[in-house]
Amino acid sequence: MTAAAKRLPAGAILYVDHAKHLTPLTLCYHATASRHLTSGRSDVIPPSTSVEVDSAYCPRCLTFCDAASASLGVCNRDAGGCKDCPVCFSPVSLSIDETNGRLLCHYMCGHCQWSSRECGVTSSADKLLDYTTSDDKDEAKEKEAEKKRVKIIAEVSRELELCLQQRIDERNKDGDALFKSITKMWAKKEQEEGRRKRMMLGAISTKGGTHNGEQSWSMETLEKSILEKKKGLDSSYVDGKEGLDPSIEVVKPSSIMETPTKLPTPQQAAAQMTLTTTAPRSRSDLFPLPVAFRARLSRRCRAELAAGRTGILIKPKLNPLEGDTSLRAGHGQWWKKDSSALHGVPRVQLCRHGADLAGGKYAALLNVKNPTLNMIRLRFSGPPDLKKDGGESEELSPLVKPRELQNILVDPFTETYVQGHLCSSDATASLSPTEFFSLDPADDPFLDIGKGRQDDPSGVRDWDAMSAIGALVEGRASQMRLVAAQGDTAWVELVLCDAASDREDSSHDSNANSYLAVPLGLQIEVGNGSWEASLIKRRDLAEEEQDLVT
């Protein structure tokens, strides 16, 4: 094993969506009444979903608005909005402190103790001195004074925001003046160019018929053309005759070298460039940062949209707190619609596994669990035969494309990626489907903790990979069989023979980050009371024929 920052998993079960992307079940969606899965990954090409912005909210105060009202992009609640510290990027709060007998309102960071007094963003709060707490126990007067104090604080906070905007405008004055002068210069050049073209066309039209339709030429015309070109190049930025606005301060190199020793970090400077046109040169140039909105997204399945259906996979609610226990109702109802595959597709996990590398044999014990409140009847099979239908291009394309095995996401929470290589096709060609088995509706242990709990069947507890491999010494054919089924869970044994591919011997796949990929099929029966939670309609088939979704 090579040293790595992240611990590699022993194995993982991935699902294939309609675009043939390998995706963990936690990132899969199952559209209503759809016969395929959809991947929610954004790092795959082509993507399986389309994303739309429904609403936005401030992560600090949880103020929310629809997509049309979030055009500003930052929180502007109470004409000021939330702010972040420009030094440590933590939330800042309003602080009113007494300095030399005066009350000053400023932004204060509780983490690094940064204050907006460093950049000159303050406002006077002396009006609060008229409504200080007195010893008078009259509750009516105290309530009235409290209301006036709240009103004054709101006014002071608006003045503080206005002071911040004025300081930002002063900082951007040089850049704005330069931009205006550039646009003014180019507008003048455009006017001169249009005037020159009109003059040339007029000269050609008046003298065009003197030489059998040819354009007239003279020394006067040449001199005018040279003069116009010279005027076009005559700019204040070239000859220096006309400088910029005298109010623009020119920074000398010596002043740059005299900057304080505590310079802003690249992250702090980059954050300030969203507010100002010039990079900060000292800590006093750092202004409080506005808090950007966070978008709430809805997803749609591209395959369902192409078929003329809505294909909504997930749609959030407008209020980000709706569903929280702090509200009186709607606990846990975070979404208007949530078609995550975790809620409706049987979850397959890898329990135990082992390998006989010398003989090229592998054994694994798979666990499948029903997450729905309805019965599911299903079976495992080998990879589907894509050539038996005799279709074209898409039908004959491989089940898993080679590029999907170069960078496989096995854990979206830790962002763990591995490489893989397909097992030999001979190893899975002899796999026969397992018998059909039924999974009872999901059992929630939190509803009745400690009662009716059952241990795993003995066949599961005593299962050993090497024993399963040893049972296939005589018959060298790969096989799958149902080990046990209990309630909403079943266990399936998979044994592969000669599974090592030709590429496994190459140095490219000999590292510890390369995994053996085994394609399998999960066939779920639709109809006859099975998988009713999917809302998939049974096809018009014979009564004795089963409608299977793979």
C-alpha cells in the first residue's frame, strides 16, 4: 500500500445511470415512473441532469428570496445586510463602544478582533446617550426608551452602511476616472473616424466621373488623409500633452516601497477586488465583505425532458428553515419534491470479500435492502447482453465506457476517486441469474427500539470467502446464489473464476489505487404488488411473463 492522505475503501457498489455514468447511490435520482436512474454528479460529460436556480438565501441571517429578487447577489437586509471579516472571513457584528466620551458604531469581528475603525468606517451613536438606562422603575417609560434606542440603532447602522459605500466610492474614484477617460477617448475617436469616412465618400462622389468612373486622386486628398491619421494617433496617453484629471493621484514607486510590513494575503486581496478597482496595499485598505447569497437548485432529468416529461428530480422550498424543528409544523419536510434514489431503489452493499490471486478467483457477499414501504421482488443477474437485440450504435455500446473507469467516484463525502479495470468477460458470461426473492417493507428500528430485533442468519454469520472459493475447485464456473433472506434484507454470494483481465498484469494497473470492476444486473419486477413505490406501470405483457426493470 502506498501512503495516501485518504484511506482507500475495500470496495464499493456503484450504479449506472441512463448516460452510463458510474455513480454512488447517494448521488443518484429516480424520476417518477422512470425505468432508469439519473446521476446527480456535476463532473461528468455529458451531465445527466439540468440545473435551475429556484431561490436564494443568506447563509448568515437566512433571509430568502426568489430567483428574480436575488439579482444583486449579496445580502442587503435592512439596507445594509450581513458582513464578513476581511481578515479571517468570519461573520462580523455591530459594536457600539465609548471612545473619549463619544459613542462610535463600527463592525467588529469576534474571532480575530478586527474592527472597521482600521479602515475608517464608523458612525456616531451619541444619540443613545440621551436614552441611557435610568434608575426609574417606571415600566412604561423604560419600554418607550427601549423602542427609541432600537430606532436609533437602526438609523446608526444605516449611516454606517452609507459610510462604507462612501469609502468604497472614494477608493474607486481613480479607477472610475481612468475608465471614463478611456471611454471618452474612444468615443471621440469613433466620432472622428465616422467624420473622416463621410468626408472621403463625399470627395469620391463629387470627383468620381472625371476619369471614366475611376476614383480621383490628388495631393490635397493625400495630405488630408495623412493629417486625419495623425490626429487619430494624437492621444493624451501617447504624447502627454493632455493628462488625466488633476484629482487623480499618481502613486510613485517610492510610496509603494513604504507600505506597512503587515501586507494583506492573496486571499484577502482577491476578496477586496470584488469591491474596489485597486488592490489593497495595507491592512487599513481592507473593507468589510458583503455576504453572497447561496442558491437553492432544482434538478431535472435530461432523458425525461427529451421524452417530453417534466423529469423533476428535486425541488427545494423557498424558506431554507422550512422542515426544521424550530418551526411548529412540517418537521423533516425540506423539499417540495425529493426523488433521491436512496428512498426508492434497493440499496446494495459489499459485506465481505476475499480473493485467491494465484488462482484468479474472487468471492464477495452482497447485502441488498428494501428502503420502501412496499414489497419488492427482484433477482441478481450477470451483465445484460447488449448484442442479442441486434441494435445499432447505442445498443451495442459497452455497458461501462473505459473513460468511466479512469476516475471513479466511490465516496462523495470524502471525494475519494479510484481507478478500475473491467474483469474478464469470460468470468461473467457464465453467471446465471439468482432465483427471485422478495424483500418485505422497510423496518424502522427507531419506531420500536430493542423489540423484535433479529440477528443475521447463520449462513451469513458463518460465510467465509475462502470457503466459497474452495467449493468451486471442481467446477470452474462463476456463480451467484441467494445465501439468505430475512425481512427487508437479503444476502447474495458472488464467486468469480478467471476474473483477472489482461490489463491487470500491466504496470498501469498494478498500483494500490486500481480496483477490479465487475458489472452485474439488478432486475426488479414491476407489477403484481412489487415495487409499487416507483409508480412504474406494468407493460402490456402476457400474464405469466414478468416485467423487469434492470
